[in-house]
Amino acid sequence: MSKPGVTYTAEPPIEGKTFVCKRCKRTYAFPQPGDRPIRCECGWWYLNDGGNIREAYNQRIEPYRTPRSVRAVFTRS
């Protein structure tokens, strides 16, 4: 079994409610509705859509692409 993921950041420690990535177990401040999505280091994006957490995968290695519309990543087809 691998060691737990560690997020390196210059940000102060997270206080209050946290969000943990289901895949790599990195911890982030809980996203609020309307905030920018969490872009996890493992490639998954998480968006608080008015109380529901929506997720989408975007590859982080070559060929990496940033979606034109971040909200479009989370729309249902």
C-alpha cells in the first residue's frame, strides 16, 4: 500500500470543514458554492454546485489541456 498523498503549499493549515479527494486522499478546504473548483494533483476536479460536489477528470500530464470553460467540464452531456 502506498503512503498517503501530501499536498505541498505555502497556504496556512486548513481550518474548518475539509474536503478529501476520494482517489489520492489529499485534503483541501471545502469548496463553497460559486468558488472556483478544486483541481487535485491527481487530475480530478471537484466543484460545489450549490450543495452537491460534482467531479470530472482532466489529464494533468502531456498533452495537458485547460478547458475553455471550467463550468463546461461539469455539465452533463
